Amino acid sequence: MSNGGSGRNVVVVGATGAVGQQFVQILEQRNFPTKRVRFLASARSVGKSVTFRGKEYPVEELTEKSFDGDEIALFSAGSGTSRKFAPIAAAAKCIVIDNSSCWRMDPDVPLVVPEVNPQDIFKARKGIIANPNCSTIQMVVALKPLHDAAKIKRIVVTTMQSVSGAGHYAMEELRLQTADLLAGKPAQPKIFPHQIAFNALPQIPQSNAFEANGYTSEEMKLLNETRKIMGDPSINVTMTCVRVPVFMAHSEAVNIETERKLSAADARALLAKAPGVVVVDDVARQQYPLATVAGGTDPVYVGRIREDFSIANGLNIWVVSDNLRKGAALNAIQIAEVLIKGKSGCGCGCGH
């Protein structure tokens, strides 16, 4: 977006974390209009600094008095921090865009993907807007044009999620385990319950994952968040979430059943025009979305588009996206761009 008009007073909460660092980078890359910018974190990060637009900024400690004069707060500091500090920021007239799971299912808090439901941004009765889960974001960006054209009845999704979704130390664990195993040493799990190198773990998150119904909390997010974002509680979703030894970008095998028939060619044409989507689908040349390509980029990549011959109105697609960018920081900043653009148009390229 252009840096037109007056800038905003922006504060990044959790600035030293993996998503916080992405906030800083993407704010600069997209030339987000800032009048004042500040970077907050816990007391243990005080003394560190953040470089933004060529200038060094000190990391300040997050306190109850941190939000005086701020207009937009980008939060990525965990659910506990958001639960305590988001209402404090909102009470100080600062709009909160929160990346944690804390507020996502609150009926008074919109859950937003700008390519899907930008209109909900202006329904933030508590002054808080929730950023969805990373795996949900990329799936609904891909499914929205198909749902609009043929109404999705049922989704079956298996996610293959990179270790970056569990944070910096999880990425380091994968590096260390890979080196140890290649050197003939045993893997030492610390972050994950089992070895992650050369393995696949059908459990996300890595602790307190399973609910009474046998699904993990990550899996239930795909059901509940999809319905809320799409504004359609009739959509059925069944899912399995798997952590895989990939550093960056999540991949998803998505099967959908629609009310009306969509051919693979229909779906490909719809997705080729969809905001935020890049179609990579030339199987004759072995061209399809790859995590190694998606990492560090903004789009949701879709390929392997084909009809499901086991049902009348079924499609299979393969969806890949960078979980720290579109799956977290970029989506939140796009929300902020819609917010400052106003109801007349969001300016994020989504066509609304």
C-alpha cells in the first residue's frame, strides 16, 4: 500500500519473537504509514533493539501504561499476554490486532482474513480484531472463491505443518536432531514429545494437545475458525494436523464437497483470479506448490487441482503458504491496512 495520508501510531507487542520480527519486516516492506512506532516485549528483552527503516529502536517493557497515544497494536505475545493486555490497549483507544488464539471465538471479536471477510473488521465492538490460526488462513483464502461459486458442504483436510509454527526453539531442535542423527547420535526431544527430524508427528500443539473428542486443539481450530470466517456454520470440516520436519511453510491436502458441480478447470479459473492466490498447477512439468518456494513469500499457492472421482461434486487441491507471513504477520498487517483505508475500500488487493 502507499504511504499516503497521515501516519498512525503503531506499537508491536512481542517484537522480539518470530512473528514479531516478521511484523517489523513487513511493516517496512509494505511501507505502512507510521507516525510513531514502538516495540514492546517482556522485561527479559529490555536492552535489545529493533531496526526499522534504518533506525534503531529500543525494546520497551510491556506494562499496563504502554498504550497511551497508540492507535494500532499488533500483538504476538501469546494468549496469556493478550488476555491481560489487549483489553487495556483497547480501553486506551488503541485497536488491537491479536495473533494469539485468545479472542478468536469471542462473538464480539471479528476473526478476519482480508481476502475473505474484510467487512467484519468494522465490527470490533471490544476494540480487538483476531488473527486466525495459520493453517486456517491459507485454507480459507483458497476455498473462498470455490465456496462463493458452488457452496462448500464438507471439507476434509490434512495439514503438514512446519516446525516454525512452534517457534524458534523448535526450529533449532530440528537442526540439532538432524545433525545428531546424521552423525550417528540419538535425537534428543525437548520441544516436541518425540523426535521430529525424519519423522511426522500427528499432534499439534506439542503439549496439552488432545481434547475429549480425540481431536487436537489445532484441529478443532480448523473447524470453528473456518465456520466463523466464512460466515457459514453449516460447513462440515474433518481434519488431521501433522508436524513435519520442514523449517518454513505449511502444506495442506484439502478435499471439498460442493452443492454444485465444479470441474477442475472451473476451479483453476476461479483460483487464478482470486486475491492472494497463485496457481501452480502443471503436473506434466512436475509444477505444484512447494514449501521450499513458499517460504519467505506472501501468496497462498494452490495446485494439484483435480476432481474427486469418489463423489459427484468433489475436488482435491494442494495448498502451501508461509505460516509466519500470510499465516500470521502479513495477515494482521493487511487487517490494519483495511482498517486505516476505511469502509470505502480495503486497499489490500482483495477486490472489496
